[in-house]
Amino acid sequence: MTFQRLSHEWRGSRLSWWEAGSGSRRIVLLHGGGGTGKAWAHQLTYLSQLGYHVIAPDMPGFGQSDWLEGVTRVDRLGPALADWFFDQGWAPFVLGGNSMGGRVALSLASHHPEPVEGLIILDSVGVRLPDVPILNPLSLPPQEFMSGLVHDPSRYKTATPYRTLEDAQELNRGRQSFASYLGEEGITADPTLDLDR
């Protein structure tokens, strides 16, 4: 692997991220509610080999990142992460996100567009498309969890970067954090998102 995990203290919380490459152009990738920044292991490796500086944070409450004070809903993650990214000197950047990370990326880009040079969205939560059913993975029985999330679970098992007991513990913590972020309302569409822009 050509990437490393780093962490530091920010606003009284420990925040962790995965990083690869040292190019002048940055790509920041936000994981989904069931993962950590390590979900982007293949992209960290590949994109850094193309000359990019790639950063994949463990969002607050996931992986080895602590919760941030006052950030208890998904809609508050974008502004908090924007502040953190600015303080880290990571702006400007191309921003990408998957699932919950896609929703956070959309919110961050819509409300703080200045540092965002481009936007990559994969299966974003909170975006309603006609005739596309919404599935809450936390509602699936454990034996159906992977088949509800990936097209080919057997291929996922050979490609997943999550291999250790520590990974399993972090993923379990992430599921609990995701459930907390969902709350009773779930992740709703944000009417203030300016998707046309």
C-alpha cells in the first residue's frame, strides 16, 4: 500500500485521515456511512500514482476520528469539514463522496463552493431521483447486508481493503455512528442544495 493514516487534534477532537501522494492538485474523498477513509484504498493508490495528493478523512465518529462537538447530524458535517480542510491547508480540491459522503460533499460544495474545483458523487444519500428506490442498509438483516450494498458480494470480498480486526471494530463503530447521524428523520434531501450550480 502506498498510503498512510495520519491524525491530529483539531478543536478538541482527534481527527484521522488517509493520505497518499504529494502533487499540487488535491482530491478529497469522503466515505459512506458504513466505512472509513480506508474505503478509498484503491483510489488513494491509483490517483497518487497519477500525481495527485489524495486525502480520505475518517469523518467524525468513524474510523479513528472522534465526534466533533455540536456535529450530530449529517447536514452539519459539511460546514465542519470545510473549516477543517481550510485549516489543514488542503484547499482548493476536487471533492468526491460515496453514499453519506456524497451527501456531505454535495452540501459542502453547495454551501462552500470556493475551494471546490470539481465534484464526484457516487450513490449519494439524500438525492431523490425518479424511479430509483431508496434502500436503508441498516434495515437489512446482517446476512443480506452486503448483497444490499454491492452488486457482487463475492468480488467485494476479494477487493475490500478491510482485512484486520481493527478494521472490523472501526466498521462496527461506523455503523453505530451512522445510525446516530441518521436519527429518527434519516438523511433527508436538502432543499438548499443548488445542484444546478
